[in-house]
Amino acid sequence: MSDQLVAEPATASASPLTGKAPSGQVPALWLALLAAPMAMGANAPVLILPAMARSLSVPTATATWLVTVFAWAMTIGTPLCAGLIRQRGLRPALLLSGTAVAVGTTLVTTAPWLPLALTGRAVQAIGGAGLVAVAMNLTGSTRRMGVITAGFGILGASGPLLGSVLASAVSWRLALALSAVSLLAIPAVWRHTHRTPPAATSFDARGAGLVVALASALILIPTAPLAAALAALAIAVPLTVHARRRPDGFVPAALLRSPAFIGSALLACAFSTSYFALLFSLPRLIAQRTPWTTDAIGTGQLIALLLGSALSWLLSASSGRLAPRTVLTALITLGALAPLTAAFATWGPLLLLAATAAVLVSTGSNAVLSIRATKDAPDHQRPTAIGLFVLCYQLGGALGPALAALLVLT
């Protein structure tokens, strides 16, 4: 089965109920190390945006483009890398993605001006998207997926404080190089993968271009609502028509007809947007509403996010024993309460509790919903389904900081 791009035979799939890994699978901790440092690198600017802005002689809101560009590149890079996995296999995707992370990190740490730093962040993020896509295609169960998403939460939680420490001790540029930690996992993952023959079908360049254009338009909605929404609508129509004409293309028609995929992807995008908006807003909100110091805010946020990440792993590990309706109801309820609490609370611990709920919902739902979203996809389309699902999650990583800049950071 040339398109089933996993390291182990298809007959050795892990049970989604038990999460037990069959022999020959990549150890889940290596997969977490391959993927999760991207969250650390993405969140490192949370507490150092003002310092970055002063260094680059731009307003704080402008400095958030270093965050938005990273999230945009992760968003468009995820389905593109998934397409590469489907067409060429895991090893080329792993090699190219690792190279992009290394090159992008070099640019970020040496760029003398903002445009080149933005280019480095974009290249770094596209490579990171590929590493995430490789890791998620090697999971096979909700429990193993939960290890990766819990890693996202834990390293993402440490990103703001670690970024602040590195910026104070050395430079904010070093904080933006944290994503390169993923490179340490590449040799171990490489040993568990194998070469795969090229896919029988040609790459759907038109479909890929329309997806990239649509994602780019959606990301601009917070800054140019009307124009971006109209552009997104204008792109969505030909994309839908193209998917019907080429049902096995970059956007498989089966996914567009799958309520499980559509519903899971939309929920993932909403939860992710809320989480990233709160992540970048809460430090400013706590500083405005409480007498807490910057160190206290960073430490408190770290504890809150670590707690939420731990709870998300427990959720994903036990989700197979819970009714799906119960899990979704709990996620939606907590997902609605988190931003409402942040909007009106004036007590520091309560604001941190909102952060805990947000990361629990975002990372926990990513593990649970990703398996649900891909259940209707044929084996050869599973990498594509995972890539498009993660695209929707990554959209939140771009929309959230943009909303925070619009509502709080300006």
C-alpha cells in the first residue's frame, strides 16, 4: 500500500481504545520531541513582545507579526507537507522539514532587520509543520496522539517564561530559536521509517494553491474583516468545485462530505483561536487588573498552562472509556467559559484558571478530535486528512494572536 505512509505495517495499527503501540512503532516520546518544540518556539514571544518591538524600533502590535507569520507558515505548511508525505513518503518530508527548520533558525538568529527575521520565521515554521505532520502520521491511536498534544501543551506552556529568561540573559533572538530542539529527534525517527514508492496519482497543484490562498485570506480576517472575508468566499467556491472534479486531489471530496471531519475541524479551529488569543492577552490583562509583577505573571501562567496540559493528557488517555458526547459536551462548555472568564474576571487566580481551561480544551481536543476527524478517510488519504485537520487547528494559532493584538495589545 504505497500511500499508507507509516513506519509500521498497516496490519500493526494500534488500537484507538487501548493506545498500545505495536512493535516497530516510533516511541511516542520521540514523536513528541519531534513535534512539540514548535509550540515552545511559537509561544516564546508571549512575554517579550515589548522588548522585541523596542529592539526592532516598531510598535508592539507590529512585532506580533513575528508570531502571526510563524502561525501562517505553520498553517499553510501543514497540508503542503502532508501532500509531500502522501506523494513521496516520510523520509523526504523528514529531511526537507529538518533542513527548513535549521535554515529558518539561522535566519532568525542573525537577521539584522524585521523583513529578514520574518522570512526566517516563515521558513522555520514551514519546516516545523512538516515535522508535526510526520509525527502525527506515526501515532496510530488517541493515547499516542495525546502524548504529542500534551507535549505541545507542556512545551508551549514553558515557552513564554523560557523565552523571557533567554531574552533577559542573552537575546530575544535566541528565544525564537527554541523550535530547533526538534532537530534532536530526527535521527531516532529516521531509523523507524522506510522508503516508500511515489504515489500513483500526480500532485494536485491547483488544489494546493487554492488551500494556501484560502488559509491566507482567513488569517487576515482580524485585520481586514470585509476584504479578507470576501476573498475567502471567492476562493472557497472554486476550491469546492475543484474538489468535486478531482475527488482524490489535495482536498479529498470524501472529507468535505464527512460531518465528523467538518465538525471536528471547526471545533479545533475555534478552541485553538480562543487559546492563543488568551495566551497572548492574559499577561497584559493580569498586569492591568492586578498588582502582580512580570515574574509573578510569567510563573503563574506557566503553572496554569502546565496544569492544563497535564489534564489534557489525562483526557486523551481516558477518552476511549468515555462517551464521545460526554467528552464533546465537556470540551465545548469549558471552551466557552474560558474566554468569558478572561473578559470579566479581575482576580489573578481566576484569570489563570481561564488559561488552564483554554489549554486543556485546545490540546485535549486536538488529540480527541484528530482521530475522530480522520475516521472516514481511506487509508491512502489519511495523511491528507491529518494535514487539513491540523491546518484548521493552526489557523487558530494565527487568528488568536491577531485578535489579541487587535483587542488588547494595541
